[in-house]
Amino acid sequence: GSTAASSGDYSKAASSGNSSTAASSGDSSKAASSGNYSTAASSGNYSTAASSGYGSTAASSGDYSKAASSGNYSTAASSGDYSKAASSGDYSKAASSGNYSTAASSGENTISMVAGLSGSAKAGPNGCIALCWYDGSRNRVVVGYVGEGGIEADTWYVVRDGRLEAA
């Protein structure tokens, strides 16, 4: 049940143990948490958040930010242009917002989504991918299901002319 918090540029926070929490704020900040039901949150450009354990969650905000989470049912979310979100474990989710962002999830029945233009995503077996694109008059979302329509597991996809294509 440990907790760690850090604030300021180049700050760091680390927490270990079941139900642990780590939070860090400021440019180049980092947050890491380990243990079941752990949470890591980081805010600021170039921030990083990592969490490990079943049901873990990692969230990071700021351009070029990164969020990684591992364990079944884990979630990773990152926001800002060029941000990255990665999650591993069955039923895990990776979501990233911002243009040129990426989302990757591995494990069965995973979900990967990018809410931003020019993004890329990949998902595990039986998973799904959602990517955005601009058709010249409005934003649209393209959805692909691993195992259907030629969409393969653990393969990076981008949107070209309104269709998912391997990157």
C-alpha cells in the first residue's frame, strides 16, 4: 500500500507493493509503480509513467510522453503529440491521443486506439485497432479486428486512403 509523489522539473517517483501509487509532475518527470492494482501517473513534456502488476494503470501527459503497463487487464494511456502507450497482458488496453502517436497492446483480446491523426497501432490475437484520419472534409475513425479482413496480430497499422494498412 505504498505511495510516492514528486513535483518539479526532472522529478521522479517510485512506489512498490500491492495497491501502490506513484505520481510525478514536471518536465522530464518519471513515475514507476510495481505491484497488483498499482498506478503510475506523470505529467509534463517528455514524461514517463510505468506500472507493473495485474490490473495496473499507467498514464502520462505531454508531447512525446510515454505510458507502459503490464499485467492482465492493465491500461496504458498517453496524451500529447508523438506520445506512446503500450500495454501487455490479456484484455489490456492502450490508448494514445495526439497527432503522430502510437498505441500497442499485446496479449489476447486487447484494444489499441489512437485519437489523433497520422497515428499507428497494433493489437494481439482477437484484439481490435482504432485509428483516425481526415478524409478532406471531416475526421473519421477506422476500426480493424485482428483475424478479420487481413488484420494480423502484433503488426503495426496506419490509415492510408481510409483503410488500415500494415506500416
